[in-house]
Amino acid sequence: MNVTLAPSFVANPSGRGTLGLVWECLFTYFLCLWTVVHPNAVSSDPIFETKSKFKWCCMIFFLPEVALALVVAEYLTAREVRSNANKDRDYRDAERAIATGKPDKDDVEVDLEPLATSSEQAPPKIQHESNCPVTQKIVGWGPKWGLAQGYFVQMGAIKFKLEESVEAEFATADGIGQLAKCNMLPTVKFVDEKTHVLRKADKLAKALVCLQVSWLIIQTIARRVEELPVTLLELNTIAQVWITLVIYGLWWFKPQGIEDTVEIDFSHCPKCQEQLSENGVTPSQTHLFKSAKNEDTLPLARGAALVIICLIQIVSSLYIAIDALGWTAYFPTRAEMIVWQVCICMLAASTFFFLIVTRCVAIDARSEVTGWFVFVAMLFAVTGRIVLMIESFISIRSLPVGAYSTPSWSDFIPHIG
């Protein structure tokens, strides 16, 4: 039997195909979308966490403005928690150094029992119990808190039990500040132990996403420079990825995959009870502790609403601008070009309506006019994005020949697709 043998070395075919183009865009976007979501899901049930992530993915895809507003609110809350935890830290560090005769070092945890804030307190006569959080070095002096610890509190991953007769409760930002004043704050080391393994997995996934997104953006810019056609699918993917990258930045330090809520129990230690009560930390103060996670929305800092509105408008405008680059691109039919342009105008109108909504909410959040503007803004935003996505896929049935050409240097950059 005659067999025709191939050469000992065969190079990959040049250019790209339809399946490669579709796979590259789909893989990049959905990988970015799935890994960016960090829901406040504290559960050992993977189905529950998956459902929570799926809901967030749908919100980011269909209503990214709403998702971005919630993400910014979480970020500002985590910053508020971090700020309260580190408030007056320099003063308390100096007070501790004078009392102990040792200089303060933020990067070293000292094996000392917490100091009460009152300078008039007599030397303690009651010792901490062996199972006390202070004895176990769960709470006490240590490095300053960061955003990761702020998010840990914000997402409801930690509870505090102050009295035996009262169930463990979640701390508000003010509650964290009060615990910090009496040096009963969970240490950075303790919180990191709960999220260390998870953050390693997060970093690997985020590194893969950043590599793939960078490849897509660099390739698109290179195609523009070499005057090669950029498909509508690539433009729409980059526009969608742009929004997820902003959320990536805001949620970068937020842990995910927390299986159980951590409970810190002060109720069995008389010494802890004494220090907490002397500093006014009691479960009856609703502004310090709450029984249900996210029961009350923490007040945003002054000007926070303006920051949220401005950020949403900037992100939405860039999303529209990226898709608008396809305004004069090649379309299989003139009708499809008009549909694309109309959807761009609808998205621009939706951002304007969202501005009106924010003003109406400030005046009367329950008015009928506000409800109508919310409905129109959401209708335009959702419809425009869905149609743009459908059109970007339909358009690949008829593309210029140059759309399947690749810059000669692109094959040497590692990527998927």
C-alpha cells in the first residue's frame, strides 16, 4: 500500500478561522465574567454559590450600571470598615508603646493582652480564659487592616458573640471601630488564614484572565495599525470586557468561596466582658451590631453617591464609544448597519435616563415619574446590549477577507484561541 508521508516538520496554517474567532471572543468574555464575580455567599453548598454567581453574571451582562453601583457601594463600605479599624491607630500605638516600654511594629504581632482605652484603669485582676480569643491570639494587636479584611466584614463572613444570652451578631463599620478601640479586633493573621488558600486560586485565575484580555486588546490595536478589519464581535467583546475589568479592580481584594461564617466568642471570658463593657461595646447598640447580614445599608461617606454616578457614566460612555467604533464598519446589509447605529443611540439615551433617575430618586424615590424613567432606562439598556450581541454574531456570516488575516508577530504571544 502506497502511503504519502508528510515532511518531518509542518508549520501551523497562517491566518485564523471562523471557529477560532468565535471561540477566542466567547472564551475571553465568559472567563472574565465568571472569575470577576465575588458574591457575598458564605456557604459550604457549591450549588448555592453557583446560583449566586450566575445571578451576578446576568446582572453584569444585562445591567452593568446597576451591578457597578452595587460593587462600588461594597467597595466604599469595605473602605469604611478598614478606616474605622485603623482609626486613631497612631495615637493608640504611641499609648501602647508608653505602657509597655516597647516600640510599635506594625509588621510584628506582639504577645500582649489588649490594653483598655481608659488610662485610669487599674491593673487587671481577672485573667483571660484559656479558650478566650485573646489567649488564642485570634484578636489583639497586630498589623493594620487592609481592604481584604474590610471585605471580610462587609460580606458577612464574621460574627461576634458578646453575651451568652444573645446570639452572635454581625458588626457594622462603627462596631469594628469600637472593637478596635479596646483592642478586640481580629488580627490580620487570623483573617488571612481563612482566605489564604482561596486567594492563591484567585490570583491564578486572574492572571490567566489578564493574559487573555491583554492578548485580545493588543491584537485589536495591531489590526487597526496594520489596517486590517476588526470584526463587530471583537469590538463588542472588548466593550463587555471593559466593564468587567473595572469590577475586577474594585473587587480585587475581596475574598470568595468562604464556606463558613467565623464566630468570635467573647461571652465565656469575664476579662473580655469587662473590657468590652468599659468601652461601651454591647449587643444592644444596633448601630454597632446587627442580627442579620446586610439588614441595614451602611451610610455612604459624603460625596460617595456622586462618585458612584460619575464612575457609572464614565464606564458606560466608554462601553458605548468602543461599540461606536463599528459605526462605519462593514455590515452584510444596510439594515444591519442601521440597527447597530440605533442600538448605540439607545444605549446613549439610557445613560441620560439613568442620570435623570438619580435626580428623581434624590427628590422622591417612590414617585410615578421615577418609576417610568427607571423602566425606560432599563428597557433601552437591556434591549440595546442584547441586539448588539446578536448582531455581532450574525455579522460573521459575511466578513471581508482581511478579517481572517493576523499580524505576523501575534503567533508568538501565548494566548487561548
